[in-house]
Amino acid sequence: MIKILIADDHAVVRRGLIQILLEGFPGAIFGEASNAREALQKIREQTWSLLTLDIGMPGRSGVDLLRDLRSNYPRLPVLVLSVHPEDDYAQRVLKAGAAGYLSKDAAPFELTSAARKILRGGRYISASLAEKLATGLAEMDPHHHAALSDRELEVLRLLASGKTISQIGDVLARSPKTISTHRARILAKLDLTTTAELIRYAMGNGLVD
């Protein structure tokens, strides 16, 4: 029996995903989680066939959760669903252990196709990303933030969402000094000087939910 866990902080999105997947997998059993903590708890409690994961949930990031799952639950396939640009996140989450990446703007049949392929043991990426990887263009990302580490990109997103250094430290379980160091590195890599410029950059490049 197929059991699919849907992790997304928006209830309406979770219900929509369940309805779409039910059409492709009649009789499947579904679970829901609104954040990484809830998802990890449900994964500890029972075995799932597939996890669909929103990488932009509040609190602990999807990339961090992926790393934990790769270490502790390596047999659980994960399909990441995100509003963020494919060029910015797909390669990052695949390297972190995801079995696939799909934009939330994708057509419903793509979700079913991606889930089916992953459940058969495969990996899923869009045709456009596959072409970039095949031609080597994915390494030629024109955005400056391609040079940021996963943690730096996460800090950038949180700064752009309006969180303070202290609040980001609480979310990521890091000291304010560490977050300030990340901020300084981000500014240097993006050739910016202020948090306001970071916010404008993040919004202009689709890095804010």
C-alpha cells in the first residue's frame, strides 16, 4: 500500500496535493505535516513510501531536513515542491538527497508523473533542467547568489522575510554572531552593502515566498 506524507505549511496546499495524488494513486494513504518538526515526528512513527516536501516552510529548512533524512532514513524518497526558481534550488536539494524537484507552478499531471517515477526508484527533474545539466549550462548560473552556500542562501531568505539577526539565530539554532558572519559573507559575495539592498535583491530574484 502506498503511503505519502505531505509536508507543507499551508493547509490548502496540502489538501490540493492530496486530491491530485489520489487521482493517480487511488487507495493511497496520506499524512500531513505543517513543518519540519512534525514531518520528522511522523517519519519516526511509521514508514512512508514517499515524502513531498515544501523547502520553504517556517522554522527549520527543508535542506536541513533532507540532510537528516539522508543520514537516518536513506530509503525514504523525497520529492521537493517549491515556489523558488528551479535554477536556484533544484541542484542544491538533489545534492542534499532529494529524489526529485518540482515547481508548484507545474501542471497536476507532472506531480503524478514525478511521484510515480520516484516510487519506482527513479529520480525526477524537469525537462528544462535536464537539458541544462546535459549541456553543462547549469554550472553557468548568471545569478550572484549561485555562489552562496546553502546556509548563506537560507540566511538571505530569512533576512528578506523581515527577520532580525537574533530571530534568525533562534530559527537556525545558531548564535547571533554566527548569523552576522553569514550576513557579512552574503553582502561580500553579492557585492552589496546593506540589509535593505539584500532584501531588494532577494525580492528581485524570486527568493522570498
